[in-house]
Amino acid sequence: MGNFKISLEQYRGASYDIGYGQGLQIDRSLLTMFSNVVSEEDIDLDELKKVYSLHAPHLLHELAGIADSMNISLCQAAIFSGFSAPEIQGMGYSSVVNANMLVRNYDFSPEIYDGRLVLVQPDEGFASVGHSLHVTGRTEGVNEHGLAVALHFVNSEDTQTGFTAASVIRIILDTCKNTEEAVDVIKQLPHSWSYNYSIGDSEGNVVVVEESPFDIKTRKDQHTLCCTNHFQREDMTQLNRDHVEDSEERLDYLHRDDFKRMDGLEVFNKFRSEGTHLYNEDYLEYFGTLHTFAYLFDEKKVYTAIPGGEALEIDFSEWVKGEDLEQTELTGHLNI
């Protein structure tokens, strides 16, 4: 059993200043960690500037702030964008989304994990909260308009130069107000690998986008959508990995347990409970639960927790109004 903690960081203002503040705050070991996976030669800086300038120019300013405060080149800081480089992905994401909630687990290894819950309110975009991936990206999150999104890794076989799923989520949170806009953005962006995106908004519009670098389809339902790590549409299943048995078992569990009848907090606690098929401890196999995240649309509240720790409740509407959180970290433990 090992101690486990993640930082809770809050930033407001110009995107450059948000980046500068993050560069001062984040552990430099993250730069080393990502550099071991991504080399500067992997980064096409000119292409990155071109694509970000088209879809999210303020994130270039954020990267520039990170570079300046960490005293590194923009090309080195671009490792934190994840663009045009190998991705870092987990293997066991599960979620449910309906008009009342989006709840998800993120499963991977603590050795390759940002360990940061980040709240941002950029002058050039919408305020949001979520767990970071590649520093500027998000594994999931919700913005000030009540648009919530979560990613689910599917396959890395067929690739192209494009955005990581974490970057896609950050762009969505910063620039979109609802599910329809989020789907439109996903269709416009170049994608590097295959992912599912669970999406819901404050108007009760829910969808799962099944995205590969070469094809994008959606799944809709009037009630609850469940999602794991494989495509469910018949016309997308040929893009799945060869072995998706665990993903299918988790999906069966989500359908068996009647999440439609539970309220959001009950579902959140179910997801983070040891002993369910949604909670994993295979950390050495890159398949351990690292955090649970929920957004309750009606209450405008975020709940998140790490293993062995207390749940954090955030009244996000109050944070958007300027009320900072006093807490600076989440603490827990992993059964390793």
C-alpha cells in the first residue's frame, strides 16, 4: 500500500499568465516523464502552431507561458500539448452519462500520470475543471456552461498527425457551450488515435462520439449512455482492438446495474467503490483506478476522488464567480 496524492491548482486570467503559473507550479519530473515518451523530434512545431492558431490560439499562449516560466524552448513545452506525438493513454475508462450526470473512472498507472486537478478561467475561453493529461489537456471535465466531456481510449493502430484526445477535450471545454457544438468541433479537428467521447450538457443532450482518425460516428439515447474502451456501433467495430473482453465485461456490468434509477452521487460512489468491476488495482499492468470524476448537471456540482481518499465536492458555479477553493491537494493511497 502506498501513499498517493494529487495537486489541486487554480488559475485565472490571460492564457499566457495561466501557462506561466502552471510552469512555476508543476513538478519538473513531468517534463522528464513526457520526454521519455516523446522526443522533440516528434514535434512538428510549425504544424502545431498552424493547427492551434486555427482552433485554439489561446492554448499557444498558455504553452508560451509554460516555456518561459520553466526556462525551456517552446518546442520542449509543446510536449505538454501532446500534438503530433505518441499519446499516453489509460486502458480502463468507464462512464455513464445522462441528463442528470456524467460519471467516469480513469484507470492507468501512477507512474505515468499528471496527478493534477486543474481549475482554469482564461480570459480567452470558458472556465473549466478537470484532471490534467499532458498538462494542458484533460482526461475529462466540465465548463461554465455545464458541458461535460470524458475520453475513452479505443485503439492506436491507425494513426495520423493530429490532436490527442486530451487536447480535444480541452479545446471543447474552452470553446463550446453545448453537446452540438462539441460534436461539431470533434468533426473539424484532426485526430491522432481512436477514442470514444462521452458528452452531456445542461439541456440534457447526451451523446457518445466514436472517433478514429478516418471516421467519426455518434451514438445517442433518450436515457443513459454507457461507454468503455471499444466502439459499439456496428459500422465502427472493425476499428476495435483484437481483444476487448475486459471492456465488454465492464460494459455488461454498467448495463446490468440499474444506474438509470440512481442519483448522481450514488453512481459516483458506486464507481469509486472497491470490489466492483469498475474499480481496478492492476497498477503494474497500467490498469488501476487513479480517479473518479462526476458532474451533476442540475446541482452544478463536481465530485472527484482518488483511491483511499475523501471525496471532494466543488460548487463550480460559485468558483466561476470567483470563490477559490481552500484545498490544495487530494490525498489517498493505492494498493500496490
